[in-house]
Amino acid sequence: MNAMLDTVIIGGGAAGLTAGLYTSRANMKTILLEKFAPGGQTALTAFVENYPGFPDGISGFELMENMRNQAVHFGLEIRTTEVKFINRHDEFFCIGTTACELNTRTIIICTGVRPRKLGVPGEQELFGRGVSTCATCDGAFYRDMEVAVIGGGDSALDEGLYLTRLASKVHIIHRRDRFRALPTYVTKAREHPKAVFHTDTVVTSINGEQSVESLALRNVKTGEESILPVAGVFMYIGLVPNTEMFAGFLELDEGGFIKVDFNLQTSVPGIFAAGDVRVTPLRQIITAASDGAVAAYAAGKFLEHLE
């Protein structure tokens, strides 16, 4: 039988890495499982300027690399593997991965979120060929070309501003006339000579043969339709929680986010959820890191109670 772990952390973003830092420093036997590379969505963010302690800002990749190195320094073991199932036993859980099975007395879920898709013709067919959800990853392919950013939140405006360093023109398309983004982002974008705003506008199709060539647009107030020639389109229209494998096992809200109590414990005792994947009024790097610390502390208290 596999050695019993104190906790397994599923997900390696800010919440997972912080949880791993706290459990490792508390001498809890911990393994963090991450399907891809540690860092989560933050590692793909070009620039972070609202994380405390960095008055001049820091790249998302560097911030996450610092978090990873710190957690590993204190003994966290990170494995790159995908979780396939979780089975509940009397006083422990069995987690099946692509590589092995692990037995643990607690679990901290930090699986995060993924970008929501538009669901329009051409989106799926041209994904990776002009359709992207990561300006930091793909922006360099569109140097001196016109691109579009879809969305009205912080990510849309922040990534749109990043693209102005590369593209000849950045079209910002939003279905409303008011933005959810912070006023500082909106002001910067409004004042940038390369940014062009298309408000009250939705994309009805993404067009192109081998790659993106244009977008079909419709004004939601006037009904006017138009074609916007662009070489790339970056979508930031909301988030979908990575909780499919927990449906029917944990209690979720109508959006699929995990419900937790004051201690971030889920509907199953011994399983905790932290970061963007849980029901929360704010999804930021700092709140994810805070959640990771709380969940780690709560998992430790849960183990004390078992003993």
C-alpha cells in the first residue's frame, strides 16, 4: 500500500503553490499535482502590478516562478501528472493519476479556471491559427498587424495594452458601452493611439481559410453588421471553473464553482478548495494566495482533530 500522505494539492497556481509552501513548512507530508507546468493562468500574464511587495510590477511568469522556488525550497514535492479520479474511504482518500495512485488524509483543490469561449462559427476551427486566449503566448506572431481583443474586464484591457507593444492596431470589442475593468486600465487604453474601441458590439463569426482573416460584427443597439479585417483575435469573456471531475462528488454552485465554508472546507470533510475554483466575490492572485494559506492551515487543523 502506498505511504499515507497528509495532503495532496491538486493544481499549481498561486493558491496551490501557497498551500504547498504552508503545508511543507508545517512538516505535513505533501505532494502537489499539476497537469501542466506550475504557475496557472498567472504565469501567462504579461505584467502584474497589483501584487503587494512589487511597486514596479513583475511579470506573471517571474512571480509564479518565485512562488514555486520558495515552496520547493521548504520541501514541497511537485509532480506533473493529471488526476483521473478520487475515491473516498473511511479516513482517507485515494487519488488516481496518469502515473500512480496516492493515499492522503486531506485534499486541497486548486484547479483554477479556464477562459470561456464565444461559441461562434470559426472559433473552434481557427483556434491556434489566429484565435487565442493568451496575448503573452501568441502576441509576437502578430507584430505590425491588426488584432482584436474581445471582452470588457481587467484581463481584456490589460492584455489589450500589452498587444499595443506589438500590433499595429488593437481593436477592443465589448458587448456593452461600460467596462468592468478597473478605471486605470480603461483610461490607459482610451488614451493609447493604437487602441480602437467597438462598444455595444458582438462577434457573430470568425472568418478565414487557413488562419483568421476577419471578424463579423453586429451592433447590439442598431443591428448594424460589419466586417473587421484582423489577423488575430484574443478572447477574454469570462472564466469557467475546472470542476468537471468533481460534479456529483462535491457541492457546486450554478456556475460550477465549488461551495466552501468559512475554513474553505467543501461539502466533503477533509477536502478543501482554494483560489479561483471556489465560490468567491473576487478572483485575483492575492486572494488565491490567501486562500492557499487558509486551506493549508485548515487542513492541518483537520488532521489534528483526526489524531
